[in-house]
Amino acid sequence: MSIVTLLPFIVLIGAMFLMTRSAKKKQQAAAQMRNEMQAGTGVRTIGGMYATVKEVHEDTILLEVAPGVHAIYAKNAVGAVLADEEYNRILDGADPIHRDEPVVPDDASSLTGDAAEAEKADKIDLGKTAGAPADAEPAAGEAKDAKPADEAKDTVKADADTAKDDKKSGDDAK
């Protein structure tokens, strides 16, 4: 057998070794994190619940999920041990945005000095002009034979009455 035929198998075995090695490192780091928990530490469970550690036992921990409400969880159910400031920020609902950092706008128009002028120039007036008389002829885009609003309402009302009469006559036939 030549080395060319064995090369794919060697690469495959090497990749499997590297993947299992990194997974073992992650598991060891998580186990160490769980073993270093102390009473009073804030944690997030794998289900997404935030709680405070009250007691740590060999395989279980007692968590305070709300003031006066305690629950027993397996140590493996802890997804992350949180720093005190992060845990307090989450519980208090504090704003995560840092006030000392500059806020970057979503669009580039506010970065230029001519933002107000560009905004005025981009606007298109779609309304009627204030100086146009009410009896002026319609513009070229408007229909010249359009019905007035009162005639349109009367037509709709007549259609509705016709539909009611048809329904009544259909009910009498049964």
C-alpha cells in the first residue's frame, strides 16, 4: 500500500482527534466553573433562568430564583457563572449601553453638515397647493370624467339596497 491511499484515513483520524480534544477541554472548563461556585454567586441555567446560589452540594445546588423561592438544580444545569456586576445589571434591568461611548448613527446623512438642507431638497410635496382655487380645472393626471363624491356614495348605496333585495327574494323562494 502506498502513502497516497493511506493519506485520507490519516487526515480523517487526525481531524477526529482534534475535535474530541477541543470538546474535552470545553467540558473540563465547564466542570471547573461549576466546581468554583460559591454561595451568593449569580448564575444562568441552561434553560435561561437567572438565580443566586444559596448552597453548593456534591452534585446539586440550591438556587434562589426569587426572594424566598428556592429550587434544587443539578450542577450540570448551570450554563454560566456570572460576574456580580453583570448579574446585578441583568436583574435590575439596567441599560447595557455605556454612556461614555459615542453613539454611531444608522445612516451616513447625519454625519455631514448639510443634513438639514439635503432633507429639505429630498422632500416632495404631494399635497395640493394652498393657493389653488377650489373651482380650478383638474390637473392633466386627474380624470376629467370622475364622478363627484355624492354620486359615488349614492351608487354604492343603491348597489347595497339591490343586494339586500336579492337576498330577501332568495330567502322567500326557499
